[in-house]
Amino acid sequence: MSARLRPTPASGASSEPTAALEVWHTLPATLVATRLNVDPATGLTNALVEDRQQEYGPNLLAEPKRVPAWRKVIRLLAEKMTLVLVIAAVVSAVVSREWETPVVILAVIILNTVLNYLQERRAENSLQALRTMSVGTAVVRRNGTELEVPRSALVPGDIVLLDAGDSIPADGRIVEESRLQVAEATLTGESEPVAKSTAPLAAANLPLGDRDNMLFMNTDVTRGRATMIVTATGMRTEVGAIAALISEVKRERTPLQRRIDQLAKLLTLVALIVVSVVFVLGLVRGQSWSDLLITSVSLAVATIPEGLTAVVAFTLAMGAARLAGQGAILKQLSAVETLGSVTHIATDKTGTLTMNEMTAHRLHIHGHDFQVTGTGYSTYGKILIPKTVPVPDLTEALLAMALCNDAIIDDGRLVGDPTEGALAVLAAKGGLDVGGARRDHPRLAEIPFDSEYKYMATFHPLAADSNLSAPVTVYRCLAKGAPVALMQLADSVLTADGIQPLTEEHRRRIHDAIQDLAGDGLRTLMIAGRRLHAALPDDEKSLQALVTGLTIYAIVGIVDPARAEAAQAIAEARGAGIKVHMITGDHLVTASAIAKDLGIPGDAASGPDLDELDDGELSRRAAGYGVLARVTPAHKIRMVKALQKGGNVVAMTGDGVNDAPALKQADIGIAMGITGTDVSKGAANMILTDDNFATIVAAVREGRGIYANILKFVRFQLTTAWGFVLIFLVAGVTGLAGGAPFTALQILWVNIIMDGPPALALGVDPAEPGTMKQQPRPADERLLTRARLLRILGLGIVMAAGTLAVLTLAPVLFPDSASDAAFASTLAFTTFVFYQVFNLLNVRSDTLSVFSIHTLTNRSIWVALVAVILLQVCVVQVEVLQGLFDTTGLTAPQWGLAVLVGSSALWVEESGKAIVRSTDLRRPAPAE
């Protein structure tokens, strides 16, 4: 790692040690340069760069090893249900002299395998695209020339030049710096930027946050500039070390995967038992064992849910595609189902619930408080001045905001410190030309901000003061900083009547104004200044002596504003029975104010408050916390574990390396795509491309809809399979139609209809109205609850009874067609297909009537219905297909009978739904 070891070769290089152990932060910068064989003034030569690129490899975090395509295909073919189908196809090919049955079975196998393979490839390609988006460039000094190179091309010893706004591309030792501050929250969890220096440090085992002369990959320069020597790249960086640890953690199969596996095994066992019974009954009646074997194999294919995994994969893939369009990339398709069970969302504040763009929201000047419109770094907005208040003279205050400021706003984009950006925007909203003011009043000297004295001051020339008897050069001293610090240095205040001495009454009013702003969760800054009638000294200490006798110009209330859509999303989450917890490193007062604006209820606590609770007590209180502030990564993972102990399903958001453990621990880890590090993205299940909380709630809605679509297909397929089972059992016992009502190809045809267009149509079904008004589904809920199982069994009985009735009564109802041996089975076969048509409409909702507007919300359903009907017409009416499927043509009345009997499934389900709806209306609403 960068601060402890000298660079070691990339994997595959010589195993001989190339460097001794080094502790970079304890060495002077000149010695670091010597050890890495580089002159900071000129940088590495091209020859050295090429040698080190060969030795250390690219400056990238390691990608997960890609599984070859042939291994993926073999793994998919090795699934238990697929193996059953392979055996069925082989048996059918050996026993039968016809090719149709084994070919159809193999087609089903190929379809399932291709669908699963394509979905895995889609997920991999999405991640690779996201990874490519994060590749940037760095400015380096090589061969005495400054040039821009890809970050991946950096090597140990490179001299990298950094300015405010830059992301640090590798680990390195600082050689030169000017007022350098770096945001290291992604690595250390420290919410405030830290000041850096070049001086060597004495202690070797310092925590990362205390290594003030080191810079680390994926942290950001917020102020100043620096030159650093790269000491580690790629997986040898501190970020790389954490990524390596996380990659060793193996994910468990999701609840959905486990439940589908269990269901598939159970149904396969039931199907094999039924097939065996049908086979034995046929032998007892004296049927040919070869014919029975073909029929049994076909019945097994129709009743074994071999298409379930493929349909689930397709449904998840369609949902994942919709989520990607809304700003959420899923790394694991099956994980989207878990979203439907989420009961708690633990979310960061900055950038997720808020805009991550500091905004001046209030301005206190001349004893009055003014609102400021507009958010972020756009200069669109203004200072609202009520008609009852005299228009204040803002000149001095706005000029100080613009000049005592290093931030640059370029078309809504900030370069520099966020707080200074807010002040620059406020100055522009007040009507000041910030760029012009800076040109007219160049900075002659400055006192950089320091946590010791808590202010920044700058000095600028001013024209001759006409009030003096003789022209004298005058300077402006402008300052901004903590109100407590500047109040001690002030002796006057700017009022509507001009500059007045700072009395106790003024101090009390200013103090009250500050408390009022802070109570609303705003960060307060005081703006002050004075005029100097003396030459400026050269040294900083003497300059500090001039920062006294200040005049207080204004107090600014600054906040990172909440996203407009976040409040609505939180309300929607609460309506869906999901509790939202804000977990942030910000101050408790600020976080509580934001939570109040967003509608997040619950208790508020700080990290130190949590330290006083043992794990048991925290588990009891966890659900009641709405805000946790000033927390560390350890607090985050404790909170997630505490929520999970109650059987809750927890989603956790994060963007930094330090969030990775909590993201791993959560049931759904959600990383930020814009501000997130590669490590946090690697630890998460889902990545937000817009860093927006509203996208999380949309993903939960989508997850619930996807799970509902999977249940729809399970009901659809199992009802058909159960109908088949009953039909063949009754026929086997009674000897009806020779014990085999349908031929092998007719059975397989229904199976194709069942797994084909309807499956695709149900996979893209939109979420029902009211989806987000339901309570979260229990994580341990079975796919086949008692209510679902009863509906499947009941409807299967209706299908079997209707089909067998048609098979028995067809010769009586249509005596003219009775002489055709294929007539009765064709009519029964067609009736059973129409049962599937009406059942497809049934399963779209457990409660909504088919005769509602919801039925028209999925055009694919109607395309599937038309396709199924047209295909069935072809199978029955087209002469070539009649010979293949053993069917005969039907008349219009006969088609009408098949439709009428098949529709009985619809009327039975409509009656059940009406009872459910009336029961729901009588049930009292749950307490809030």
C-alpha cells in the first residue's frame, strides 16, 4: 500500500524484491523523489515510464475475472431441471421413430439457455459501460513538459499536478502545495476537507486521516493546488487494498433464487410421480409401453416447470432495463426482487436527499432577514426584499463575497470550495458582476483560512478617498468566517443609517439572527471588512494584525438544499410501509432541519449517542431513529445490523470506500454512480446514475412489480400444469380417450404456448395501481401461499372439468362430426388452449377486474393473445399442420363452444376477485 511499501511489480513480474520497505509519509519529499528515481522539476523520462508500465501494469482497480462463455453455457445446461429435459429428449429420440417430440424438447432447452445467458451478458455490459465512464485524465510532468495523460497510464514516480476540483488519480507524496485542502470522506469518513502539508511525519503507524503529507486515489482537491509524486497505483493503493478485501466476500443466493429452486424441485417431484402413475395405469389397460413412454415424456415436459428460470430471468431483465432507463443499474438481476421486500432505507443526506450544491438561502443585513431564491450553482434567482423594508445597500457585502473568495462558477459548474461557490452565486444574484469585480480589484495579499483563527481575509486596492484632505492610497481588507471569530475582531456594523459602533444591543441582535439561522439548519458565515490607510506588510503575521476593527457587513445562511423530488419520494415510501433513515456525517441540527423539510419522522441521535448503546439496546431503538448524524462507517454498519435483527430487509446507500462494509452488509447495497468510488460500486447490488433518492423509491416500486410479474407467471404455468395432471389422471383411471386425451405434440404445443408469448407479455406488465400503498412483502414469504395455492388448485379443477366434459360430450353435441376420430380430442385440445387465453387475463391482478382500465395497460398481452389464437387456428384448420398435430377442422359453432367453455375460468376468477374486493372494503384501515 502506498504509505507503507515501495512499489512492487505487477502480477506476473519477477518475484525478486525490487525495493525495500518504505513508510512514505515519514520521509522528506526530496528523499521520496530520490528513492523513486525522479526529479520533480522534470518528471520521469519516456523510457522510465515504459519500463514501469511494463513492471506495474495499468493504474486501474482489478476487474472481476470473466467466466468464459462456454463455461457459462455448461453451467446453465447442468441445472437440474434442464438435465431432466435432456434425459426426456434422449429417451424420446431412442424410443420414438418420429423426430417432432425430441426436437421440440431440445428447442425448449435451447430457448431457456439462450435467455439466461443473454441476461447475464446484459448485466456485465452495463457494469463495463459504467466503469468506462469513470476513466479520467491527469496532468503530469514528464521530460520537463506538462501534458495530460489517461489516469490508467500513471506509474510510480510520476509527477502529478493538481488544482481545485481535481480528483486524485493515485496515491502519492506531496512535494509542493499552496493552501491545499482535500475531501477524503470517501476513504476516511471525515466529512470536512482536511488541510495538507509537505512536512514529514514522525509516527510510522498513523491512520490514513492523519497522514497530512499524503494524497490518496479517488479523493478530491477542494481548495488550493499541489504537486505530488505517485507512490502507488492500481490495486497497490489504499483504495485497491480495500477493493481486494471486498472481492473476497461471496454473495449468497437471494431469497427469490432459493424459493424458485425449492419450488422447482417440489414440482418436478410431483410431476414425475404423476407421470409414473399415468404410465402404470396405461400398462394396466394394455397400452403399448413405447406409446406410453412418449406420452409420459411429453406430459413431464409440460408439467415440469423447465421454463420457470428462463421466464424469471426474462422478467428480471425487463425490469432491470426499465430501471436502467430511470437511473438505476442492477449488478445482480435476481437482487431486484429483494427491492420489493425492503422495509427500511438507510440513506445518506448529501447528494442523495440533497443537491450537494451549497446554496445561500438567507441573507441578514441592516438588521433584516431576506430570503434568497434559486438553488445550486446557477445564478438564476434573486434576493427577495419585502415592500415594507427599505432597500438595503448591498454593495460592500456583495463585493466582499466576490473578492474574499477563490471559487469559480462557470455556467452552473463549480470549481473550488462549495461554501465559497454559494457566496459567489449570492453576489451574482445581488446584481454584482463577479468577474468584473475581481478584475477591477485585484488581490494584493491574503490570509488563507485556518481552523485556528477561523477566517479568511484578502487585501485589495481602492481609489483615493475623496473625504481625505490629501489623496492617500487606501486598501480594502475583506474577511469571511465563523461569526464568533469575526465578532471578536469587529467594532462596528453596517446599518441602514451607515456604519455604526458595535453596541451590546447590536451584538444581541446579531447573536439572535445567527441562532435563528442555525436553528433552521443553516450554516452561518459572517461577512466583514475595513479600509486601511497604510502600506501592506509582506509577512502573514503582520497582515493578521491588520484584521481588526472590522465592520460587520452581513450574515449569510447557507444550506445544501433538499431535492424537490426527494420529499415526494419519501412520502411515497412511507405510504408503502417503508421507513426512511437519514444517516449522515453532517451536524445533528443541520440534518434534523433537512429531515423535517423532507418529512422524515423519528428520533435524532449522533454517533456518540450510539456509542452509549449496546447492540441489544440499539436493535430495540433502531427503527425509531429518523436521523443519525456525525456518524462513522462503524456506526453505519451497526445501524444496518440492528435493523436486520428485527427481520427487516434493509437498503443502504453510500458513495465512499468507507461505506463499502455497510453496503455489503445491507440486503440491497446502493452506490452512487456520480460521486461513488469504484470500491463502493463494487460492493453494491445497485448503482444510481443520478445519485437521487427518488430513483431508489422508483426501484422499490419496480421491484414489487417484478415480483408480482413472476408470481403471475407461476400462477399461469402451475394452473395449466395442474389442469394437465388432473386431465390425464382422470383419463387414466376411467380409460377416457384411451387414457391419453392429447397426443405428445399437442401436450408440447400447449407447453410452448404457456412458456412463449404469455411469458414475454407478463414479463413487461406494469406495476398495478396501488402497488406503493401496500405493506412490504415478508422476506420469508413463500411463492405459493395458501391463498395462491387454493386459487391454482381451484382453477385447475375448473380447466380439467371443462376439458373432460367437452371431450365426453362433443360426439353428443355434434353428431355430424362424431365419425371423425380426431374430432373430440381436437375440440377438447382447443378448449384447453382457450382456458390459457382467459387465464392469461386472470393472472394479471389478484383483485382488479378484467373489465377495468388496467387490462388495457399492456399492449403486449393483447399481442400475445392474438398470437396464441392465430397459432391455434392454424394448428386446427391448416391441413399440413392437421397431419402433424392429429387435429381436424372445426366449425364456427364448435369454435364458439370452445371459447364459451374456456371462458368459465374467467367467470370463476371474477367471482373470487369480487369477494376479495368486498372483504378489503370492509376491513378497517391500518393505524398510521
